[in-house]
Amino acid sequence: MDSSSSNSDEEANVCFMADEAGSSVLEDSDNEVDFTDIDNLRLTYQKAISNNGMIAFVYKTMKKIIKMLVKKFN
């Protein structure tokens, strides 16, 4: 497998993850929050932390891809 194919695969995976993260955020935005239900609040908080971790991972990966592209085309 050559490096351009590997980079394309990585970029496709990052785009897929970003799309999936965006979809789940849109789906969850219609839900109402019951502040008296501690278990629901805990679950919502855990989802938010999980999404934050995925967004940070995608950001770091995209940053690496951009650096590689800048080096390649300079």
C-alpha cells in the first residue's frame, strides 16, 4: 500500500467520524433534559465527554493531515 492510498484512507475515516459525531449531536439536541433525574444527567454528561474526546481526536488527525499536505505542496 502506498502512502497516498494510506493518507486517503485516513482522511476518509476522519471525515466519517466527524460526520457521525455531527449526526449524533443533532439527534440528541431535540431531547429535553430533566434536571431532577441524576442518572440521566450522568449519562448525558458521559456522552458529552465522549463526544468531546472524539472531536479532539478528529481535530488532531486533521491537523496532521493538513501539515502533511502543506509539506507535500510546498
